[in-house]
Amino acid sequence: MKKEFVVIGLGRFGGSIVKELIDLEADVMAIDISPERVDEYAPIATQAVVADTTDESVLRSLGIRNFEHVIVAIGENIQSSILTTLMLKEIGVPKITVKAQNDYHAKVLQKIGADNVVHPERDMGIRIANNMVSNNILDYLELSDEYSIAEIKASDKLVGFTLIDLDIRAKYGVNIVAIKRGKQILVSPQAIEKIQLEDILIVIGSDKDIHSFEKKAL
Ligand code: ADP
């Protein structure tokens, strides 16, 4: 069965979610208060509707309750984002994901019961900054304030050694959870696996340990 989603707010963020979901073969109802934005997405989305989502009766008439997951991608207008989330909660939508503009906005969203609060600009800023300070860190994904997953290019210094030889967990406190080798991905690599040239290590650990591993081991 096809998955069904609603995307509210068709700015850059909401718009790219709509396009990606459609590419992933999901059904998407795209909603915006602006008719121009809705016109732009009408040929792409399964359904595109002009509506003010802070109005509970509008949400009910659109049958939003029957969708399994709604994403609120209203950016600038924090008040509308909060009110919309509240209405969605009130009508009993099973899963609500909301884009937060800042930490205060995120706190309120969590309080009123948003299931998932995302910070795309902040997260992308963190990923780009990490990539800028180190040529070896290819990607960086925050798991919490303290822990992250990083994709790190294996340097020549590591090539030819096994994970046992390198003893990375004991020395640096990070775990190699996977190795990307060309198109192949070795999940939970064996301790006897030898690092090869061009390997990309996917490591998990505290930010401090990941950075010390990246500085000292590579
Ligand atoms: P981004 O930063 O992702 O580009 P924007 O703030 O530009 O986000 O876009 C948010 C979208 O949300 C706009 O297209 C705006 O018309 C829409 N929007 C704002 N308030 C409402 C509302 N009450 N109901 C529906 N859509 C809304």
C-alpha cells in the first residue's frame, strides 16, 4: 500500500519534501495558504490545496485525520506553525513532524506534542562547518547534544591495518559501525577487516572523541 503524507507550507523546505516523497512513490497532499505556491506544486503533488491550516474546521474538512503522517514546514510564521501543530494534535493525527525556526520554537512544539521536531538549517550548518574544518570528515549527523555519527575518509596511515591492529575503540572511544567501499557497504565490519585505500569509515561516538580520532589517527 502507498504511504500517504500531508505537507503544510510549500517554501524551499516543504517543497523539497514534497518532491522527494513523490519520487519515493508516496501519495502527498500539499497545502499552502498562498495560491501561487499551490499552483507551482499542483502538477507534482498527488493533491494540492489552498488552505489556512490554523483553522481547525478546514483541516477537518480536508480529512487530514486519515493521513498517517503530517509535516508542518511553515517557516517564518512561528505563530501559524504552532497553531497548526496544535490543531493537528487536537484532531488526532497519528504522527506530526514540524520544522523549528529556533530553540524556543522547538521547545513549544515539543510541549504541545509534536512527535518529531527538525532543525534543517541548524543541522545543515553543523554538517557544513564540520566538513569545512576537516577535509576528512565527509558528513556529520548529530544524534544528541553530545553524540554524532560521522563519515570519515580513511587516510593512508590506516590502509592495510585491521580494526584489531588499529584498536580504535580502546584508543579513541569511537566505534566503526560500517565501512563504505565503492558501492559496497560493510555493516558491523569484522575485527579482522583490513582498511583499504579510499575506504570511508562510518563512526559513532561523542563529538569530542570523533574529533580526537580525526585529528590523531588520520
Ligand atoms: P522556507 O524557509 O522553507 O522557504 P517559508 O517560510 O518561505 O519556508 O515558507 C513557508 C510556507 O508556509 C509559505 O509558502 C507560506 O505561504 C506557508 N504558510 C504560512 N502560514 C500558513 C498557514 N497558516 N497555512 C498554510 N500555509 C501557510
